[in-house]
Amino acid sequence: DAMAKSVVKQLQLLDFWYPDATHQVAADMTVDFRISAKESQLVQSALDQNQMHYEILIHDVQEEVEKQFDVKEDNPGRHSYAKYNNWNKIVAWTEKMVRKHPKMVSRIKIGTTVEDNPLYVLKVGGKDGRRKAIFMDCGIHAREWISPAFCQWFVYQATKTYRKNKIMTKLLDRMNFYVLPVFNVDGYIWSWTQNRMWRKNRSRNQNSKCIGTDLNRNFNISWNSLPDTSDPCQEIYRGPAPESEKETKAVRDFIRSHLKSIKAYISFHSYSQMLLFPYGHTSELPPNHKALAKVAKIATDVLSTPYETHYTYGPIASTIYPTSGSSLDWAYNLGIKHSFAFELRDKGRFGFLLPESQIKPTCKETMLAVKFIAKYILKHTS
């Protein structure tokens, strides 16, 4: 294990896909990372010398980037839910949803990003009044494209099946869903236009040429507890201060101002097929651990029914790795006792480069799990 650690030390600034960074690497763990062609000889010989088993999952990342777009456009004028959509298309889509379903969908601008792009939340629900709500966000990490795809799918299915599907109708009659389709807008745009593998937001860092903060390490919950998040060049840089980022502040303020009604928080990430709940910053279990584990167990069972997709579930810290400053721990700490994070498909064959042909099945199975969680919230929260 000491040997493994020294290899890892040499690999400090590799692009880790799973887990997020070197300090999360533990014994007997499978690790995914991306390296350039010129580093690959060095890394392979280091692994060989230490007799570490490895396989190359993606030989040519650029090729997989291009192969992602494997669904043909059937109707160029229409918004496609089976394709990845860039930010402009998503903005146009939010407008279309409000236009098509004025009684059910409204768009709320909750703030702006570092680069002055708007942060939009879609409020989805039937008649108004004092009702329970669920807050959902997608795309906190720029390269996890399947995540915003799911948020779009959710809104589409909710509006399309209202009054047709019994469960959806009941949910929308009694609850509101606040959906933030892209949390990290600047990063998402950058991932489309400049660097497909971009993760963080796009804020400038003092005294560093490295750009960006990991928004999911920037929340004010045990923010300073992991030393390895203090380097601006790291993918998991926590930012100069808790909630230093405009995006984090906007989400924080919106959730705080709706705290009375928000009974659940669900965040969508990729990849690794997990359903996570608090805590990440400690291995202690939250007071309602049993209830969360029960919900997660049933939700992952339900998710596996259409395509037999296998998900694991559990607290962040023990199921994936310890994290500080995550939105999930923060929401839980704020009093939203039903907080979940989905790590969507896959398990590493494509990683962040999940082909478009998997968008629909991923969204369909995830929808079942989300509907189950929402039904549970409706029934079991006061």
C-alpha cells in the first residue's frame, strides 16, 4: 500500500474520473483516470513496476468524444430529449416549456454566473397554494452531460404525462418541483466549446493561473476539512472561501428562501451508478439513516426494473469517498432531511462520455426512482 501511495503521489495532477482525486484513493479500490499519450508510457511503467493490475478502457478519448453523438436528429426544429443539448438550446427549451405549459411551468432566474449567464430554475406543479416541494439540480460538474439531460427529461415527462399518468398527476397536484437544469452554466458552456473534460466553474483564482472552483466543494459545511481541496489547480478545489461562488450563493439563497416547503433535495451527477445520501464529511450516520437507506434501497430496486441496471447505495463517505463542502451535506444540515445524490450511468466503460443512445434508457430508469422518492416524500413528510 505504501508503494501504491508513492505511485499515486507521482500522479498528483492526473485527471481523476473516479474517485475525484488522489487523496480519496484507498487500498483495493478500482480507480479511473485519464492521461495524455505522452504521460502514458511513464504511468504504465510505474504501474508495472509496482505490479498493479490495470486495463485501458478508452484508448482514444477524442474518438469517444466524437462517438458520443450517436443519435441522429429526427426533427432539427424540435428539442430532442435523446440528444445532448448545449446551453443555448437549453435556454430556448426553458422558454418553450413555459410557453407550452403556462399553468404548470414557470421560470425563475435565481442569479447569474461568474460570466454573467443566467441561472434558471423551472418550477413545475399544478395549482398553487401551500404545498410541499422537491428541489432538484443537474450539471453541478460541467462534464457530466447525462445529468442536465435528465433534468430536461424530467420536466418534459412531468408536463407530458400530467393527467395521463396517475402517479405523476397526483405528485404534481400536491407538490412543486424546483428544477435547476444546469447548475454550473459557465463550466457547461466551456465543456461544449473548449474542453470536454472540464469539471469546475470558470472563476479566476488569485495568484494562480488555474481557473475554476468545484461548486460541489464550495458549500458551507465542513468546508475546510480536507487539505487536498486547497490547491486551485486541483479538479476538486473548494474555492477561496465557503460559498465564495456566485452559483453556490444563488442556489443557497433560493433554497433558504423556500425552506418551509422544500422537503427533499436531489442532485444528479455521473458516473458510477450509485444513490448516495449524507454524510460525506464524516463517517457518522445521520439520525434518520435507516429511513434514508430504506428509501434508497427501494429506489434502486425500482430503477433496475426496466434494464437491470445495477446501482449501489449508501452514505457518501463510505459508499464513494469522503467529501467536504458538498451540496448534499449542506442541504441536510439546513434541515432538508431527505437529501439524495444520483450518480447516473455508467460504471466506467464510457465514463463521462456516455453515448447519446444511452440517454433515454438512463432517463427512463432514473425517472422511476425519482417518482418513488417523490411519492415517499408526499406520504411521509409533514
